[in-house]
Amino acid sequence: MITSTTDPRPADFADVRATNLAVVLRFVREHAPCSRADIAASTGLNKATVSSLVADLIDRRLVRETGLTENRVGRPATMLVLDGSPYAAIGIEVNVDYVTAVAVDLSGRRLLSWRRSFPGATSAPGQAVAAVAGIVRRVVNRMAKEERQVLGVTVGVPGLVGLDGTVRIAPNLGWRDADLCGDLTKALRDPGFPVQVDNDANLAALAEHRFGPQAGTADLVYLTGEIGVGAGVILDGRLRRGGQGFGGEIGHLQLDPLGAECRCGRLGCLEAVAGIGAVLEQAALSPADVEAELEEVVRLARDGDPRTLTILKNVGHSLGKGVALAANLLNPEVVILGGYYVPLAPWLLPAVEAEMRGRMIAPDAGGCRVVASTLGYDAAALGGAARVLDSVDSGRLPRIS
């Protein structure tokens, strides 16, 4: 292998080939089953190049042949589909009251999904690192037993996460300037795969864009429905993090300067008046066991309890104000309510939509819809795995063993 630093051609050739491999892999993921001729016709790569790239992807066990098809004009063609059976991508979410782990294969099929209670609000970053490292080791060991290579791990956190993986501030966890990415990599003792950290809403938006019913939607906003409220923003088909990675903090838009105190120290933030904590507080329930208390809220709402219905209607209107701000600014095709908002969606959505439509300047709300997520409580963890798969799609391919 040529390693000279004075001649850029070998590196340039490798970069071009890696890019072309990623192009072919993405095409197969999006259009399988497809043939080599389909790839050449759609990507503009010549047939010889496509054949060489496909052979490489087959060697890496990222793509496999699935036989001939005769339902085509001309000669039967050998069809290609994703393989990826030797690989796994891992996503982790650390939140106020739980840690979730998800592993998926190259096609997004779930290999495992774990959820454990975790006292995030009272745990120091070091305790979280130890807990997450323990979970990652268990998942990696499980994947090793299935003879799968881990392609990477991404951890989601409810807070401001810099582009270097440092959690600058996570109000609901009480963290400041925690080098979660670096500390976790050290705890895993150079694991042999990349470790990344991102905001939980960003990752949930990636999950929706790749795996949810709204998959492929070019412009969407995902709102986390946890104790905190954050937004993951997809515009023109790409996740938008902002200049330093701190975008999407919709929960700290001030709706009422005389309103309830937020954990960030300000008054009347969206999170303080329309987060799940606000629902439980107004219902005189404790956030110590959020899921159990939400079940009680849902039961009361189904039974038509007037006080509960009024609370949910008011929270829905407050949430709708935040949605309207996002929709006026970004004009998404869809706003997705996730997390703990999902079981409350039958009562929240009418008020959210009414408030949004009443506050939007664009006709017909600019075409924006508000829907409940179908990905469950592990959307952010699933998005962590999606971020690993995105890096594969971008050309960071596993080496041939």
C-alpha cells in the first residue's frame, strides 16, 4: 500500500471509491430489490464501476444477491438486497427516569430493546457513564454471541450537546460541562468502534426520518414529551443542529413571563407550562414514577373526569403555542409529538392543532400536520442507532475481515 504523504492520488482515489460505495449502498437500501443495471441507470456510474462496487459490498457482507427476476424487459437480472447480517448499530438514551438501549441491523431490524429505570435527576455524570458503559458491554457481548460486529454507539441526552460530544448543560439531569463522549470511550477501554453523543430530540427526529411512518419526509419537527421538551429538526432531509449543536431548545421558549418556574431558572418556559411535569403537577400527581402516574391521568381522561380533561386541554393549548412558533419559523410538513405525549395524544392533539392553526400566518397552517409518534419510548435510542447507520451510508464502511 502506498503511504506517501506527498502524492495525494491514492488517498483521493480511496475517497472517491468510498463515496461511490456509499452511493450504491444507499441506493440498494432505498430501492431493494434492485439490479446492477438499475444502480448504473439511476446513479450515473458506469456498469463496470457498479459491478466492482457491488462485488466489494458483497465481500463486506453489506449487500447480497437474491436470485433472478424475470418480471423485467430484456434478460433476467440478478437482484440485490441489503445484507448486513454480521453487523449491529447501538443506540442508548439517558433520561431523567430511565436508560434505554436499542440494537439494530443494517436494515433497521431490531435485534434487542432494553429499558431500565435510572435515577437520572440525582445521578452525577460519572454514575451515568458507569451505567451506560455497563449496558453497552452487555449489548456488545450479546452481539458477539450472535457473531455481529458493532459498528458504533450513539448516546442521547436531554440537554445541550456540543459537536465534540460534551454535554454543556442538561438542566433536568443537573449536568454541566460533562465530557460524556470522552469519559464513556475511556470507560469502554478503546472499544474499537466510534462512540458519539447527541441531543435526545435530534436522535428521535433521525429515527422518525429513517424508520417511522413519516420516513423520508423532507421537513419535520419532533417534540420530546419527557420531563423536558426539546425539538429535533429535519429540514431539506437533513438534521439541523445549529452552529455549535445547540439548536432545537424549544422547551425554553418563554410563553408566559409570569408563569411557573422552569428547571433552567427562568419563568414560563414551554417546558414548565406544557411538559409532562406540568401535567402531573396540575393533576396533583408525583413525577417520581412518571409512567404509573400517566396511566392514572389516561384512566381519568377516559372516564371523562372534568378536571383532568380541563388540564389536558390547557396543556394542549400551551403546547400548541410552541408548535405554532416552530411552524411559523420552519414550515415543517409535520410536527411529531413523542415520548409521554403519545398516550395523552387523544386529548392533547385537538387543542394543539386548534392553537397552532389560530396562530399561524400561512393559509391552511402552511400544510403542517401534528401527529403522535408510533416509535414508542425508545425513539431516541433508535435514533442513536440510526445515526450510526447514517455514518455507514456516508461512507464509513466496515473493513473486510
